[in-house]
Amino acid sequence: MALPPPSKSSTALITGASAGIGAEIARELGRRGHGVTLVARRRERLRELAAELSGAHRVRAEVIAADLAEPAERDRLAAAVEEFGLAVEILINNAGFGDSGELASTDRERVVAMVRLNCEALLDLQARYTPAMVERGRGAVINVASTASFQPIPGTATYAATKAFVLSLTEATHAELAGAGVTATALCPGPVKTEFVDLAGVGGAEENLPGVFWTGVEEVARGGVEGADRGKRVVVPGLINRVGGLTGQHSPRMLTLPFVKRLWRQAT
Ligand SMILES: NC(=O)c1ccc[n+]([C@@H]2O[C@H](COP(=O)([O-])OP(=O)(O)OC[C@H]3O[C@@H](n4cnc5c(N)ncnc54)[C@H](OP(=O)(O)O)[C@@H]3O)[C@@H](O)[C@H]2O)c1
């Protein structure tokens, strides 16, 4: 099952394209000749990337600034895409953020906002765009999850729970879409040096986690796009992350919870 071929009337809609993994996935798709629709809050960053991609690859690159945590902004996004006359044949649900700290002492509004972006917005966009993909008999969704999807993480409980939601939703819809010409792929990176690290308040990990645990942003983006092109259900870039993911999923919680709790404290 390959990615839909590039065409003048279709686009790859990428959320969180103003930085990090989303920007790099946009570059990867641009290199493959796909027109892109770049979405995030920072319009200027999106414009710069759009100019880079249309200059380097002669692809159509649209920019829509939107706060995806707001339902009305998502309606406005969908209306703008329709006005462009573009069909979303590839959807990259990547926008998201993390945190660090125990739930009992956390900022309540921040964790609720995290669920609205990491889960609600992602679900909304997938539910908006997959029916037309199924009708056309072609389409691909990449939902950016994390190795945090594979086990609960004391110290970042809400973030890990949002990513467990993303993985579960994606795996189930991958099965639902079988035979429809449409795929859903969960991209599950381990630690990647992007703005995410400081925004999540886990900057200490850059010193505390040995280099072997980090994956380059280009490798993550390429892995996600290549995995979707092969119709894969789950992509975990990096051997160490694949081993960690399997261990996290299959070990008894009574062993993993204290281990992961200690690891998170030491790493961050
Ligand atoms: N970096 C890691 O270690 C890591 C590991 C595993 C998974 N991930 C996941 O990978 C995804 C991308 O993360 P990243 O590392 O590339 O982080 P990043 O560099 O901080 O990028 C996050 C992107 O999301 C956008 N965004 C944030 N809030 C938004 C909102 N309310 N509305 C619209 N866009 C919003 C940001 O743009 P604006 O600020 O311009 O809106 C930015 O483009 C996230 O889902 C993250 O959970 C990251």
C-alpha cells in the first residue's frame, strides 16, 4: 500500500509544521513532490518553510495559522482547505506538546489543554478527512505518537496517556481501513532534540540521557513517511526504542511502573 501519488488537486496536511518533526516531515513529502498544507500557530515560520519547499521542489505549499486546540479554529482550517480546492489525501497529525511533573502538583489547565491538542484535535482531523479518503479509495494518515505510548509514565502521566490514546486509535483504525486503500500509521519516536524538550520542561535530559537514546529528526521524519508508504501500522525509529517499546508493552506493570518512575526522575 503506497502513499497516494502527488497531484495538483491534492495536498498533504501537516499539523505542527512550524518546527521539529512536523517541519521535517513536510520537507520529506516536498522532496517526494507532494503539495503541502502547513498548519501551526506561528504563521511566519510556516511561511518561511512554504517558501523553502515551493522554491526547492516546485510544489504547492499553503499556510494556515491555527490554534488546533480550539474546535472553531479547526472548522476554520477545514473551510480554508476547501476554499483552496484541495483534497487532503495525506494527513500528518503531528502537533503536540508534553510536560514533566506529578499530576498532584501540575498545572491543571495545561494538562487539559494537552489532551485537547494531543487527542481531541488529532481525532477530529482524522475523523474529518478519512471518510473522503475511503470514498476515493486512497489516502494515508500518520499520527505522531511516541515511545511514551507503550507504558504509563509516572512523572508525565498525562502526556503518556495522550500518546497511548494516539497509538490505540491508530492501530484500531489501521485495521478498520484494511482493504479500503487508506492507511493509518502511528509514528512512535523516542527522544528527539527539538523545541519539544524545553517546552516540556525536560531540558535536563539533553545532559542526562546518553546519545544512543536520541534519534535525529530527519531519521524520524523519513521513517514515518517510508513506513506510511509501506502501509505499516506502527513505526518506531531506532533499535533501542523498538526494544524499549516491546519491553514497555509486554512487561508486568508492577515491574515497569517503579522502573519507569525512577528512570524518568533520573533522566529529567
Ligand atoms: N521531541 C521528542 O522527543 C518527541 C518524542 C516523541 C514524540 N514526539 C511528538 O512529536 C510531535 C512533534 O513534536 P516535536 O518534537 O517536533 O515538537 P516541537 O518542535 O515543539 O513542535 C511542535 C509543533 O506543534 C505545534 N503546536 C503546538 N501547539 C499547537 C496548537 N495549539 N495548535 C497548532 N499547533 C501547535 C507547534 O507550532 P506552534 O508553536 O507554531 O503552534 C510546533 O510546530 C508531538 O506530537 C510530540 O508529542 C516528540
